[in-house]
Amino acid sequence: MSRKVAVEAVINGAPQAFVCEPRQTLLEVLREGLGLTGTKEGCGNGNCGACCVLLDGRPVPSCLVLAVEAAGRDILTVEGLAEGELHPLQQAFLEHGALQCGICTPGFLIAAKALLDKNPQPAEQEARAWLAGNLCRCTGYDKIIRAVLDAAGRLRSVDPNPKEEAHPA
Amino acid sequence: MDPFDYAAPSSLDEAIRLLAEADGAARPLAGGTDLIPQLSEGRRRARLVVDVKNIPELRQLRFHPAEGLTIGAAVTCAELAESPVVRQLYPAVADACSLIGSVLIQHRASLGGNLANAAPSADGVPPLIVHRAAVRIAGPDGVREMPVEDVCVGPGMTALAPGELIVAFRISPPPEATSSCYVRFTPRQEMDIAVAGAAAAVTVDPSTGLCRTAVIALSAVAPTPVRAPEAEAYLAGKPLTDPHLEAAARLAVRSAQPISDVRASADYRRHLVTVVTRRALLGARNRLAADGRHGTSPGAAGPKEGLSGVAEGGR
């Protein structure tokens, strides 16, 4: 039997402490330990993108991250996206009807946020390529892509000089 | 998942000690994109998982004009695909790193993990081979280096001894007028596994434009990644014209020993070897041409003719 481990991380901007077993994935602890059920489990093996969260700003499938790996890290889930009002991505998804059943939506929103943080003005092909690891089985992808590009425009109009995130090499 | 303990050592010595003490029951964890599904599906077992991402040697990414590039084993594919040096001087490596899995996977997966997992279809390995990368391996008996080409010995099997850990890759600065490219064929663009893949690195004589050396490595068409020596030898001393690239691509088939499986028949894989080899050679040649004569910044141009690194059959 493995020992339980105490983990401290920043989740959606707030310090959080939790106890988990090393074998538990971040997805499992977010949903079952912390009640953050916005992040969805699809395939559970990294193929579908439904469980995407930002880990230190990087989009990752939380089903392939151990919860213990979150120690000292910064995590953003879909619950942390809206600040008072809906995030422009969420608003655009609503207006474009970019969802039906909604299971894939949190993963798309978080992956799309990572794209727009890195590249505020993606071409359609860039957005399609970036999101190709997120599966939707209801709507098709056109509405999702339209929503992402629309949200990118809204975000740029809020901040006309967005800074590209620096990725040192 | 069966229970296991977890350690995240901050030094290489400590990691080696933990791996040795576990006597074969420990697994190193980098991105976990292979290990975690293997553990959760019971395909591998571990009593201890050793997270290697806090070890500085495994997280380094640095370039020295004389010594070349050092890639820590746990550096993510996304970091490599974004690196200007990797894109410019070792573009086949950047190609593979932007093809593996999906964007989400690329933000976890590492080349160290890709090599250790030793899948015949590993996209990350042929580009390292064509750039003649060496791998630094640490273990209870110290540190050793070997060519990446010699690491895979069979599907899922490597030349690493129990308790050994891949620390970093070392690639010399490429010779002048060198470029490279990696191309694979997959039915879909993301989250798919190469049916066949090829990496090519070509070096030309800047004064004559003739090929000095060509190095070609194939994926998913043999039990391990393999070189294509007959194709390489054919190109030496020749101009990199389309007919010569085509002829070399046909010779590359002689180095393939493909199987028939759910993804493709052996015959189809042999056909694909000619396709992906030709495209990889074209990509490398066109990057050189786009760069002018100096071979210092081919990365930005990328392969021409719609060769995004994803075979056009996937469109």
C-alpha cells in the first residue's frame, strides 16, 4: 500500500492543499477530491483532450498527470476561466452554438485559451491544428473553430497590444 | 492503477540511488504519456515511480556553437518544437516534436521517454539518428554514452541495463550546408501512430552543390528504427535532383522489414517507405535551398509542396 501524500498547489488562482495517493491522476483528484467537476473524463488515456487543464500555463491532459506532480504548480481548470462574467471564449462558444452535449467543451475552452495566450491572432489552420487533439462527437468542428477565432478578435479588441507569452529556448 | 510510491528527486545521484534500490520495480516518469496509460491498463507495473523532471540535467536545453546541442531527456516536445535553435539547425527534430500525439501530448511527452519506450513507430528517434545524436545514460556504475541508433534493440526493448536512466542527448553542430526533415504517414493528423516514417539529413558541398552525405532513418517498418544505408550511399556525390531522390527512396525499401498489422499491410508499408523517404529528402533539400548556401537557418522554410510533415494522404 502506498503512502498518501500531501500536496499544495495553486488552483484557479487560490492556494489549495489536498491529500492523494501517488497513483491518482490530477483529473481524478480535481473531480473527486476537490469537486471541480468541470474538467471531464473522456478516454482516460490521453487521446481525446476532454480533461485538458493548464499546468503552469501549458495545456496538458490531466488524465496523464499524477496529482502529486501538481505540487508547487499553478493549475487552471474551466472553473477558473470566467472572471465575474464569462470569458470571451465561453461567450463565443455560446453565441456560435459550439457545443451540444458539452462533454468536450471544457477541454476545448482550456486548450483554446492556451492557443490564444501563445498566439492572439491564429490563422484558421493554426487553430484547427492546435485543437486537433480535442475530440467532439456532436457538433463537428466548424462552429468551435469559428467561436475560437471570434473570441480571439474580442480578446484583441480588449487588449490591442497583447503580449505573446515568452517561451525561452 | 495499482498503488505505487512516488519520489521526485532533485539530483541525478538521488534518482540513480532510488532506481537501484527498487531493484527493477521502479519506473522513471517524465511526461507520463506512455507510462501512465501502461500502468493504468496493467501493461507495466511499478512499486515506485521516480519523477525525473526536477533533475537539472534532464531539463537542460542548451546550444554551444562548438559543442552543439544538449537536450535533457525530460525536455518536452513542445519546448523543442518552439526552440529557435532546434528549428534552425535540427529541423527534423522539430518536425517530429510537433507531430507526436497532439498539442496536449507534446506539452508532456519527451524525447527521453520516446526513446526509452522504444516503439518501432517512435517519431522522435529517426531525427536523432540522422543527426547522429549520442545519448548519455546514468546508472549505478556511472555514466556512459552511446549512439541513439544503438539504443533500440526490439519493440519496447532497449540496450539500457536495469537501473539505468537516460539523462540527455548530445548532438554536434551540424556541418555547414546541412538540413533535415522528418515525414510520416498517418491516416489522421493527430493522435495517430506512424504507418511509416522517414527522417533525412543531407549535407551538400557548398561549392559544387553535390551531396556530401545523406543519412536516412525509417520508423515503423522494422522492429526498431533503422538506417537506410543503400539509399544513403547512392546519394553521396550526386546532385540532389528529383530523379536521384526518387531513386534513393526506392533503395530505402531494401532496409525495411515491415509487418502486416491493423494499420497497414507489409506491401503497403514498403510502398510508403518510398513515399515518405522521398518527401523527407525533398523537405531537407528544399530547406537547404530556401536557406541559401550556408545551412544555418533552414528551419523557417519547412518542406515545400505542401509537405507539412504530415503525409498528404492524410488530408
